[in-house]
Amino acid sequence: MNTVISVEHLRKTYGDVIAIDDVSFEVRHGEVFGILGSNGAGKTTTVEILQGLRARTGGRLEVLGLDPGRETDRLRRRIGSQLQSSALPERLRVIEAVRLFARLRDEPVDVDGAIQAWGLEPLRNRPFGVLSGGERQRLFVALALLGDPELVLLDELTTGLDPTARRATWELVRQMRDRGATVVLVTHFMEEAEALCDRVAVMDAGRVVACDTPHALTARQGGPVTITFSAIDGHDPRSLLTVPGVASVDVDGGRVSVTGHSTAAARVAAALIGQGVTPTDYRTHYPSLEDVFLTLTGRQPSEGEAT
């Protein structure tokens, strides 16, 4: 696959403070690449450097074959972005915002087509100040995608949104990918990364501590699979200890908890059926990216200090 972003040993310091320390990763054409981390991990600083908004202290990087530090203007014409602090004048209407940003593109933009494509027609004449959080994010996504940029960078896109608006925004990100854009998504929501990202880089204290697909990370770092169900009279759940992949079986207050390798889930289910036991509340709990983050950093994703 073509490499859209190449970062090697990136470093950023502010005096004696190290914001980014020896960061390396690649982003491939057509993927949604997540950058995960708690506050102060260096996520936003990294993305700002990728856009040429902030100068790097050291390291090498290319974005769409360009050096963001030296070819900033050329790069900005080929990318779209939504920054964490994005805002517009309160009285600026949606249609006016789209027309304004359309003028910044090298090629002509179909303004009415963009309004229709991103579901902004009902908001067309509303001022920015009266839009809900979800409506504002929909507008920011539309502005970032004017002119069909090759690369879109989104920084904490769904922070402050309610669950319904967040999932609607996730669908917008999927639409970006389907339209052929490569997406870099900065977030501290692990569920968001699992739902959207093809690969993720986990950042902690200015470093990338892991980079892989969500599935590979959870399989390698997330811990064991847990299977739970209610105990059934006449059945000894400890017999499941003989099932390959099972590490432990605990019974507490009539609740059975089985832990083991990821392959154990199917084998435990088969063993129970073979024993004539079919619990109605059989549940398999796979490790999540949040478990991975806790393992790698020793804290929850919401914890951290601002840089």
C-alpha cells in the first residue's frame, strides 16, 4: 500500500519540556489511522506538526510526499482538517461558511453539492451560534472535505457530543473513507478507535508505545477472555478446567467465571453443550482497547496531564 504519512524519530521540545520523544509511524493510503492517548500524551502536537502548524525540533517526516515544515502551503491545499479548538463566528451562516472555505481550494467546489452530500440543507441558513454540538461537527466535517482532499486529519472530533451525536459523527468518518480519503483520527475514546480505525498508535508521555490493528493489540496486550454464566444445579463448572485454553474457573454466589485464551470461548461453549448444559445468560467478554491502554500505560485513557 502507498505510504501517505511517514514519521521517523519525531521530536518536539519546549525548553526543557519534552512534548514528543522519538515518535515513528506510517499511515497508509485509504485507511483510518488512530492516534490514541490521554491528555498530554502528545497527540495534538503530533498532528499539528504533520500539518505544518507547529515546527518540529528533530526527526524526519513526509506527508503526501511533502515536508510540512518547508512546503506548508502546498500541503494545506491537499489536506482537510478539523482541529480540537475549531470554531467559527457566531453569526456566520452555514452556507456562508461553506462558500468561504470553498474559496481556499485550488479547484472549484460545488457548494450546493457539498451542502446536500453532508446533510446540511436543513441548516443552510442557520448561524453557527445556534447549532448543536452534533450539527457543528457535521459542518466541520463538510468543511474539512471540501474539494475531496487526499488526507483528512481529525482531532478529538466527538469530544463533548452525546452518544447519539457521536455515533452519527462516526458514520461521517466512514463516509470520508468510502469517498477515498485517508483519515488520521486523534481520540482518547477507546470505543471510537475500535469502531473506526484500521490501525492505531497508542501514545503515552510523548512516545508511541504500540502500533497495530485494534484486533492485534487486544489479542497481544489485552489480557484473557472471560466467560460468565449462571451455575446450573447438578453441573460442576470446574470440569471446564480440562478444556484446552481454560486458565481458571471461579464460582461466586451462583455466578461462574471462566478465564482463558481467546480460543477457549468456542471450546467452553462446545463443552457445555456436550455436557447437556445450555445457560441462557452465557456471555463472552473479550479484552478491549481500554484494557490494552491500561496494560501499556498503567492508567485509564481519561487520565493524564495537559502539556
